[in-house]
Amino acid sequence: MTEKLSSNPDTQRQMQAVEENLLRIRETIRKAAEASGRKEEDIRLLAATKTVPAEVINHAVSLGVTYIGENKVQELCAKYDALDTDHCHVHFIGHLQTNKVRQVVDKVEMIQSVDSLKLAKEISKACLARQKTMDVLIEVNIGREENKSGVLPEGLIQLLEEVSTLPAISVRGLMAIPPASGKITETREYFSDMYKSFLDIRARKLDNVTMEFLSLGMSADYAEAIAQGANLVRIGSALFGERVYPSKET
């Protein structure tokens, strides 16, 4: 897909901002990676593209962003045909309802938000019907928040063992969103706990569980996530600017 320049001045400004923001983000990733004993290329930058127009996403892809992630099924489906999927990996990173799995599995390479055996079984069923295997991450509710999805830490191993036996699914790692406390020391502790779980599960060498991806950190805390061991960070507003949500008619 050849990128076309937008004639919309607002879109042009957003594209220019993406170029500038991406340079800063990559420098931050480089420094955080080196401080943790790794290289910049060891860290995967995933652009969280909720509310971002397809042409702006494609511009980011043209600049070398190779992972993008959508949060909403309806938005993913609306944008999908316009995305430059030949040059990026598309992930689903939001809460996924079982009745919407079939709309997603033919559009993404990975679902980062598997938090129950019920959801995993539905993904397995849908992928078997399409003769494909879906990479998944197990989402952990590391902060035990009632309003967030994710398996509780004490149920993680059991869920991993159950999901790993399902056909057409490959468990590739873990994902978490810590509580937004505003205190970096608390956030650091959550990230550290996730990294310990990541290493512990990797050491168990469970069948069909590779523990390649540790998806932690967003725009406000991705440098700290990298410092604590994350190798995939999900960045939205720091790359694309503050999200603009469609206004609702009253």
C-alpha cells in the first residue's frame, strides 16, 4: 500500500507531530533499554491506535512502526481495509467479548487480552474453523481492580495450563495494566512483580507456552516498564497526541 498525503490540514499536522514524537519515544526506549542491559531493538514499540485515523496510522507505519494495536472490535473492523497491514503486525489489546471473537480472529496476529478459559475456548473454536493458530497473551489483573479485566495473579498458572492445551492457540507471554496510582514506586513494584511471574513461568517450560512477550507500560510509564523488564510497550497519546473522541449527539 502506497501512503497518500492527506489534504486535511489537521491530519497533516498530526502526521508531522507523529514524526517528532516518534523520535523522542525511540530515544527514550533506547536509553531505558540500555539502562536495563538490553538494546533498543530488544523492545517492541506497539502503537495503540484507538481513535486514530487509518491514514495517520499508516504514516506511523511508513516511519517504521511495525506493531499496532486496537482496543475496540467495531473500530478495528471499520479501519481494517484502510490499514497498511502488509507492513505491520496487528494486535488486539482491549477487552474482548466472546460474542465478538469471530470478527477479530481473521484480522489480527495476536490477542493480548485473554483473561479467561471461556474466551480462550472461543478463540480456539474460531481459529480452528479458519485453519489458523492465534498467538495470545494472558492478561493479568496485577492490581486486583474490580473494574479491570484480567486473571488474578493466584489464578495465572492454572489458566496458563488450561489455555495451553487448546488447539489453534499459542501462548506467547503476559500482559498487564497496573493501577493508575500516580506513584512511580507503586507502578514499579507492579511491573517488577509481573517480570518475576514472567521469568517463573518461562522456567517452568510449559508445553505451548513460550513467554516471549511481556507487554507492560503505556505512554505515561513505558520507560519504567522497560526498566523493570518489559519488552513490548503500548504507546498511544505520547505518539499520536491526546485522543479526540467523537462527540455524542444530545
